[in-house]
Amino acid sequence: MNIPKELLYTNDHEWLKVDGDKAYIGITDYAQHSMGDIVFVELPEVDTEIAVGESLVVIESVKAVSSVFSPISGTILEANEELEESPESLNEDPYTNYIVAITISNKEELKELLSADEYEKICKEEE
């Protein structure tokens, strides 16, 4: 299982990469593996404000339909439109293929996220 050390994580298997006041959000290797083959991603509208814990996107796989929840509050700057044409790219490399980029409205929320080591422990408990 691939868990890059430089990213932050949630209990719900999302990752977050901070770049100044911007954050990229995606699903983890554990999540994509659990979902199976991803066949559709419903992206949010750009400029939408989102609060921590709100549904960010919907991912449909051969196994189920799953929501991805926002790990932080902010405004959606961009949605990775390549996922509309190639949703399977989340299976191929979930860390290169982010889902959305958002502005970070409250950096204090980052303190609630997990380190790679903390996240790895959660994954091992769920296996």
C-alpha cells in the first residue's frame, strides 16, 4: 500500500497536499483499492464554497457509489476535468490524479488531519 509521507490524510481515506493557501484533495491508494474499478466521477462546480465534512464529489465504481468528503473548508479553485474522461486514472495513480484544488479558508483545520504514519495505522486496523 502506497502512503506518501508528505501528504495529510483523513479517517475516510482522502489525502490532502498543501501548497501555500491552496490544497489538492484526492483519494488514497487504500480507497481506490477498496472501491475496485472506478467508472465515473461527479465533479463539483468551481467557485463553490465547501465546509469541512461536506460531500465534495461522488465516485462510482463497479462495487459501489461513494462520496468523498472535504477534509478542510474553502472554495473550489479547480476540478480535475480529466477524471470525467478517464475516471480509471484514480485507480492507476490516486496521488498524481487529484480530484479538486481548493483555497484553504481555515489553516487550523489542517491540525485535525493525520500524518502518513497515523493513517497507515488506521489502514492496518481496517484490513
